[in-house]
Amino acid sequence: MQTEVRLARPGRFDTLANSLPDPSEGEARIRIRRIGICGTDIHAFHGRQPFFDYPRILGHELAAEIVALNGPSELNAGDLVTVEPYLNDPTSPSSQKGKTNSCESLRVLGVHLDGGMRPEINIPISKLHRAASASVDQLALVEMLCIGCHAVNRSQSNEADNALILGAGPIGLSTLAFLQTRTKNIAVADLDEGRLQFCREAFSVDHTITVTPGKKMEPSLRDAFGGRLPDVIFDATGNRGSMLSTFEMSAHGGRVVFIGLFQGIVEFDDPNFHKKELTLMASRNAVSAEFKEVIQAMESGQINTDSWITHRLHLDEVPGRFQAIISAPTLRKAVIHLDD
């Protein structure tokens, strides 16, 4: 028997004892070591997560240790791994085109089926990615970083681009980390000056913009980019007003990438959209190759996440402390421990 922490309904966790069956053919049993708390978990806690049913065991940003394998694999018991939490149908049209991240029947751990807020879980072996030297803290951040990595890959950004990131939370930071490998012409905008200060200190970002509701950002953007508007905009806010503003702020011929989402309708002025010949794209999840890309970037030192984690709690503290943690003004990234 193992004790699981479950989100029973918006705003309330409970704990329950449950047994875990032996792993099926092609599965591994893994022992959870760290769980990253992400925006999906926070939205679910507040009752604002699309595609979500209660009760649900949360947790899809997972660092783990392999306990046992049922099937042939290059992995071994004892290996430290991160989990690719997107369970796709390999026979689906999108999966066969390589779009496993947006499979027609995709199920995401902690969203469509129970996730990792429990001591152990069975996972398809194909969804495990081994680390050579990354720590358990780093592995708990891999899935989050993959979201930014995928968005940057989708954008096809290059060194000639002026790029704007809206939102300097964890997903915005993940996007920034990989965008800096493509271009140095980057501005980051957020409501929170503390987040922007972190971008300046940890990422050496030259251009940060404090967002003032009701005030247009265009003058600040032109100041940052030598009189031009951004060629590519990443919206990591999931805020309707922010997302709709991207159409006006984009340069002619620009690209807009929506990483965040909200429960509603996106509307834009069609003459402006056509006049600028804009490209609008969604960015959802990530693909397997990007998990390997992120782990390699961490282990090579290209991506340094040492200062990202600001809050920690143990699994058994989740029912009592989760709300306070996610409401903390200084929160950047919180991680749940299941060991030391």
C-alpha cells in the first residue's frame, strides 16, 4: 500500500492509501524523488484548468529512480530518469507525423489520468529519459524546460530576430533559456518587477519592460529594438488581454507563439492580421527529442537552473501548505520532495 495525495476538488487535497499493480509488459515501476509544481497544477487547484476532471492525482514534472522494468530496455534499475508525461497513441495520424505532443487521443499524466503525487508509479519505458549527471532537482525541471524548448523550436527563431517574451514565470524563463541560444535581441515583459530583476541578474537580459495595465507597450518595444517592433512574440501568460495584444505589437511579417492558454475565444482584427501577414501558432507540450535536448543542455552547463527553485515542501505537507506556497509573492518555482 502507498499513500497518494489527490486533488479531490478545487481547493482541497486529500490522502488515500492505494496499492500499485505490477508493471505491465513495456512498463517500468519508478520511485518518485521530486515533483515540480507547475501552472497546470495551480490552475487545477483553483478550478481553472481546461480538460480536467476531479478527483485527480496531480504531478507531471517528475524526477524518479527506476525500481523495476518489465521488458527489454537500455535502462536499468537504479537509473535516475525524468518522465515524458504525454501518453500518445503511436498509430494516430499526428503521432505518425511526429506530432506526438498533440496526438488526437493524448493523455497527460496529472491532467487526463492520475499523475505522480505518490511514492511510486508505473510508466511506459518509452517515456523515461535517463540522466548521465543531472541531479534530481534538475530532472524535476526538465518537462517545464521542454515547454520553452518546444516553443522556441516551433518559432524557428534566428539571430536576426527581435524577440519578445510576455510573462517571466517558469514557462517564460524556460522559453528565455532556449531563445538565448538563437538570438541576443530579446526583451522580457511582466507585471512583476521582481521577476524582471531575476531575468536581468540570472540571464543578463538587457531589455525588460514592466507592464502597466492600460498602457501601450509599443514605445518601450521600439526603444528596445532600435525603433522596430518584435519579429517574434512568445506569450507565456495565458492571459486573454496579453494574448490579444500580440497582434498589434508584432512587426509586419512577424510570428506570434501562444504557449499559455485560457478558457475562451481568441479574437483579432482581420485587416491588421492580413496587412502584417502574421503567423499565429500554438505550442503544446514537447516531443521526445526535446527531452533529450534539454537534459543535454543541463548537463553541458548551457542551461543553469541553480537559482530557479525558491520553495520546497514534502509530499505529506501538500494538503496543508500547497495554497500558501503557490500564493507566495516570491514564488518562482516550487518542488515537492519524496525523500530527503
